[in-house]
Amino acid sequence: MVQLIFHGLYLFFFVLEFILCISIISSWIPGFKQWKSILSEFLEPMLLPIQFCLRHSVFQVKTIDLSPLLALIILSYLQTFFYQLIK
């Protein structure tokens, strides 16, 4: 039962990581404004706390939003953590 929960969490973080990568790539390509708005609505609850922490830290960058990159690193770490628990 516990293995099933860990496997489900692993898949959940994998899907979030995939959606975040699509959001990052769509921000570089012009013409994907509808996709970007849909993905930002989905990812906003995850990115807002990271943006808040970045605004109140030493890493204040006005020109680039580093929150998707940090979210990708955190999701990758969590995905690896739950993958190790599955084994």
C-alpha cells in the first residue's frame, strides 16, 4: 500500500515537471499565449511561494523570473526522492 502511494507521488511530480517544462518552452515561442495562460493558471499556486521567497532573498533578479527553474529543480529532487523510496 505504501509503495502504491510512493509510486503515485512519483508520477504526480513527473507530470508536474513535464507541465512545467512545456510552460517554460511555450514562453520562448511567440504565438502560444493561450497555452501559456492555461499553464500559468495551473502552475501559479506552485510558483507564487517561490517567487515570494526570491523577492525577499539575495537573488533578486528584475529581468528574469527564476521561479520556474527553481520549481523544476525542486520537482526533480522530489521525483528522485520518491523513486528511491519505490526501489
